Amino acid sequence: LHVVLCLSPIGEAFRERVRMFPGLVNCTTIDWFTEWPSDALYEVASKLLEEENLGGDEVKSNICRVFVTAHTSVSEASDKMLQSLKRHNYVTPTNYLETLNTYRLLLKEKRASVGEQAQKLSGGLEKLGETSVQVGEMQVVCEDKKVVVAKAKKDCE
């Protein structure tokens, strides 16, 4: 019989379970998942962003590097915080995946928003063009009316 049990080592609940059920530690094999290396973080980012149109391979590569740098710098800052403040801040691969998915969602929302604004701008420019044509026609009519008014004025004198 094999049972896979996944527990988060974060918080008091894990400590209580280990105290209440010592067999969890004594009679099991524990796999502690460590941080992903930078190469793995880069590959995950490039795989998740491969369907996104980001302007080119170089831009996509740079964006992936930014994600890797951000994740590793947060991890390093968490280590410094643990040393100085004695407070744990866990930076997990799940955080990294959530960051990537949030970026993709935000990118989609912003593209939709910019698309709507571009359509509004296009419609406004079209209306300005139509108005310009109408003003030109009205100026021609106005010039004709000026001639008629000047003639009528001259006749009145």
C-alpha cells in the first residue's frame, strides 16, 4: 500500500500534525522540494509565454529573464529577512507560476483595453474627417450666400 500525502511545511498546522502523528516522520519518506534553479525558472517562463505575442524572440527572452531575476531576488531578500528579523517568507515555485499567470491575464486585459481605446480613437478620427468635409461644404455655401447678401445690400442702398 502506497499513500501520497502532501502537506505544506508552513505554519503551526504541520507542526501539530507531526507531534500528533510521529509516524508521519518516522515511517515515511519525505521529499522536501527545494528552489528551482534559474535555468528551470527560465524554461517554465518561456514555455508559458510561448503562445503570447510579445513582439519577437528577443523581447520574449528578456521578459523571461526579468521573471527569473524577480523571483530569485525575492528569494534572496526573504533569506535576508529571515536572518535579520527572524521571520519566514516562503518563496515557492507556486508563487512563480502565479506571477506568470497573473502577467498573462493582465496582458490580455490591457490588450483588450488598448484595443477598445484604439477603436474609439479610430471612430473619433473618422467623425473628424466627416465633419471636416461638412465644414468645407458649408463654407462654399456661406461664400455663395455672402455674394447674395452683398448684392442685396447694394440693391437696398
